[in-house]
Amino acid sequence: QVQLVESGGGLVQPGGSLRLSCTASGSIFRIYNMGWYRQAPGKQRELVATIAEGGIRNVIGSVKGRFTISRDNAKNTVYLQMSSLKVQDTAVYYCNVDIASMSMPYTISTYWGQGTQVTVSS
């Protein structure tokens, strides 16, 4: 069984910074792509950033230059460093990780974190 635990959300003023973390634990054989999504009130969940197993990163245009995704493979953790935050970045942020478990090492399953609220407000 695999679990994802997120942390790091909160309330911040416009222009401020936050760092989100998401750690995978359990019976893990291998971790592939890791990423972050967000869902604002009344809107669909959208992809924010991804990082591949080899480190290749992609971020959406609206956060490029402000958000940085990184991963620590030794800790099974993905981070999202958010800077110059804007009111429109307010959302619940979810991590998303592709994992092969020990019991099924040749099957990749997608897991979601529980979500962490990020509120940008003055």
C-alpha cells in the first residue's frame, strides 16, 4: 500500500512565498513522474508542474518563473516552491505521483495526495 502526505500550505500575502512538500511512503518499488495540480473554487483541477524521474521539468505558463518543482528521490518527496504569489494562485494543491508498488512492480499506478490549501490574500 502506498500513501502520499502533503504539507506546506497556508495563508500568505500577495508577493509572498510558500513551499509545498509531498512524500510517498509504503511498499514502493519505483517512482516515475511526480507533479502538482491545483483546483480553485468553481474551477476544474489543472496541472501546475511535473518532474520526470530523470529530472525533466514542465510548468504551466501562468506560473513559469514563479514556481519551481523539484524532487528528492532518496526521500521519495516532491516539492513545489512558490514565489511571487498572486491572489489567483489561491487553490487546493494536490500532488500526483506515478508509482510501481512492490506487489506489482511492472504496473504503474497514479496516486493523489489529500490536498493542501493555499490562500493568497491581503
